[in-house]
Amino acid sequence: MNSLVRLAPFTSEEATRQWLNQLAETAIAAVHPDSLLTAQLPEKPPGRTVVVGAGKAAAAMARALELAWEKRARESGEEIDLTGVVVTRYQHGAACRYIDVLEASHPMPDALGEQAAKRMLDEVKGLGEDDQVIALISGGGSALMTLPADGISLADKQALNKALLRCGAPIREINTVRRHLSAIKGGRLATAAHPAQVVTLLISDVPGDVPSLIASGPTLPDNTTSLDALAILNRHEIEVPEHVQRHLMADHRAPQTWNQGFARDKSTILARARDALKAAQLSAEESGLEVRVLGDDLEGEARDLGIAQGRMACKLQSEITRPLLVLSGGETSVTVRGNGRGGRNVEYLLGLFDTLKGCDGIYAIAIDTDGIDGSEDNAGALIGPECWQRAKALTLSAQDYLARNDAYSFFDALDDLVVTGPTRTNVNDFRAILILPNPS
């Protein structure tokens, strides 16, 4: 049973905001590892079971796996022989008994992430056909387990990561480049574990839910080539050092040959953006609203999407006779031109805010489901009609803040940031626009 009341209480500003916050909580709860692992627990193998993993949900996934493994062991009388290591973002950890939980930096990789990747390779070394590796993979894992390929330094990876994040490249392109400069991504962790069977359990944060793109696919076959990575760098006009260029030019693995060793491996996506949207949709419909879902895989510039959805909301308001909720998910991007603070969700909302210009009866919330929008301390923000008047009173110009990519500061000044803390899951952006019939 969700926490939303049967009839949506849109009688006041405060009640409407509370309803939207509860809606976001419902969406996040539907994709949290606590409720996902039991049904997908792999069978105990004849040999050892080793757990590895990376991502913002990795620690919570490890804890949920341990609890499910313990329960099965109690019921069967078997010994608990679980070992392993996972890495997650700072402050996203969880208490585990059998699996070591390490923390590292995200989105900028650091030395602790490099050490964690080395630990994972050590954990799976020397396993046999009777052994099993369970890989717990979620969004953020690509930055959290950064192990550069031979001849590439951590500083090289950090500089390239920064350039890719600032240029507005979509995550599938960023991860393609990361895979071809890594000693662990793009299936290399699974290759190190073979001939053991590798069972990968994923929480997807990528539009389209392609398993090999989640956290750059450390345990899954890679169908891209280093030439694809070079094309991406050229398209975004990102210059790399000569030795990085040489590495990419020399890496000509043929995907069909490289991927032959994965025949025994299995992978399952436990949760994705559409699951969060579905939970929100059902809750809103129980509250008597009409719901439209625009998609779970929207991409593009965050502010442009906000502008487009703002125009759409204004048009829809002129057509409806009862409250309408518009939902969408995916992962937008931000091309950084200024030196302000913010993530893609607040940038999206600022574009939406500037388009609505205080339209009566239209509210919106946009958050990253991991609780961290970009690298700030907020998950996103929530706006309503009264925000426009408060912004005018404080002489805040949405256009000025957009020009310097400073949406965080804008909504901070209005006290409209949404702060959840780490949620320990991650299916990327959750956006909801509540449109009430025009009073006139």
C-alpha cells in the first residue's frame, strides 16, 4: 500500500507539494534493492560463490543479497559461504557481514576506485567451472571502478571523464570511451573470472536499458570497438594525449571473437526507470488523476527538454477538466558553459520554470533517483506557481542563472531544492508535472 491518499489533496500549495514529494518517494521505493533480490537469487553452485559489484546501489544490493542468502541457508541447513567486494559512492554504503563494502568518488574517479577495481580482479582470480560470480551492477559503477588500461594513467582518465561530462555527451557515448580505456570494463571483469559462471544482476540507469551500457558493462560482452570511441571523441572535439590516441588505434578487438567466452553467463535487469514510473502512475491513478507517460528514455539537453515540456504543459492545461499528471524518465545532459552549480534535473526545471512564468495550477518535481543531482547535495527541486512571484521579489532571473549553469543556486535561493540524501538505488531521472485545470 502506498502512502498517497485516495483523493489527491490539491486544496493548498503545501498539500500539493507534499503529494508530489510522496509520489517521488513511491517511485524510488519501487526500485530499491530491498524488494528486488529475493526473487532473482541464483542457485548455490557446487563450488564457491564470489560477489563483486559497483554502482550507487551496490552496497544496498549486497546487503539485500546477504539477507536472501542467509534466509535460504537457514531453511536448507546449508553453510553460508559468501565472500566478495563491492564499491559504491561515498556515503552510499550499507552494513554487510560477508561482502566488503568500499567507497570511492563519483562522478570524478579517484585512487580508491582504482584500488577497488584491483580488489575485484583479485577476488575472481583462479576460479574454476564449479564456481560462481555474482556481479551486482548499477549506475555510477563506471566512475567508481576506474582501472586504466596499460599505458593509461588515472590522471588521463580523470581529465577525459571531466571533458566528456562537460561536453553534453549522452551516457552511452561516455561509457563507450570509458570501456576502451579500461582494464576491467567492457566484459574484462567476467573474462578474468572465467571459467566460473558469471551471473550479473543489474539496476538500469541508462535509456533503453541495454545491459552492456550499465556501468560500462564490466561483466557483459561489448559490441563496440575502439574506433567507435575515437569517433565519439572526434565528434565532441575532445583532444586526448598522443599515448591515449595510440592505445585506441591499437585496440582492434573484433566483438564477435572477444565475446565468445560468455556462453554460460547470465544477466537480469532487476529494476529500471519504467518500474519507477509505473509505480508513480498507479499511485496517481488511485488518487483519481489521469496520467500520461511520455517515456522512460528521454535524452537531450536538460534545459531544452524543460522548455519543451513547459510549452506542452501550458497547452494541456487549456484542454483538461480534471487533474493530469505527466511523467517521464531517462537521462538528460548538460553542456557546461558557465561556472555555476547544478545538475541536469535542476537545469531541466529551470528551463521549465522560465517557460511557465508562474502559470496557475502547474507544479513539477524533477529528481535523480539516487538522491544526488550531478555532484551536489540535492536530489533535484520542486516548483509551483508561487515560485515565480518569489523569484521576482528576489530579482532572480532564470535566464541569467541558465546562462551560467547555476540552477542549484537559483532554487536554493527560493528554498525549493529537494534533499533526500543517498537513496541507494539508481534508475536515473524521475520527472512529474502536475497540471490542474485552469481556474478561469
